Amino acid sequence: MVQEAVNNALRHARAQRIGIVFERVDAAIELRIEDDGVGLPDTLSGAGHGIGGMHARATKCGADFQIRRREQGGTAVVLRWATAGQPG
């Protein structure tokens, strides 16, 4: 999933910076891949396999998956796992 998000940032977003953060946030573990590229289009087409594949892999490993525009520009791909016994 990280590789796909980084490839998307390089190939489609024309990003200059890509950050990968893995940290505890509240009662969850969060993995974020953020870039400073052109951001997401107004509507995501289902034609590509990359985002759909990331969503399927996230579901398979028990993570919540989000892809969103960052307030400061660019895109964030977020995977979030609830810690044991805690709601995410």
C-alpha cells in the first residue's frame, strides 16, 4: 500500500515531497502517506486499479482506509487500525 501510494504521488501528482508517518493516534495506529502534489481530482474515477487495490488490501488487513485532499495541498492516504480492545 505504501509503494502504491508513493508511486501514485510520483506518477500522477507531480509531488516534490512525500512523507510516510506511522504513529499512535488516540486509540489507534495510523499510517499516513502524504504528498505536496496537485491533489485529488474533484471526482475519483473507478477506472484505475491502484486506489481500489489499496482499499481492498486495507480491508483484508483490518484497517480503515481513507484518501483525501490535504488542507495545505496534496493528498493523504490514511490507514488506521484500532488497538487491541479499543474502537478505532
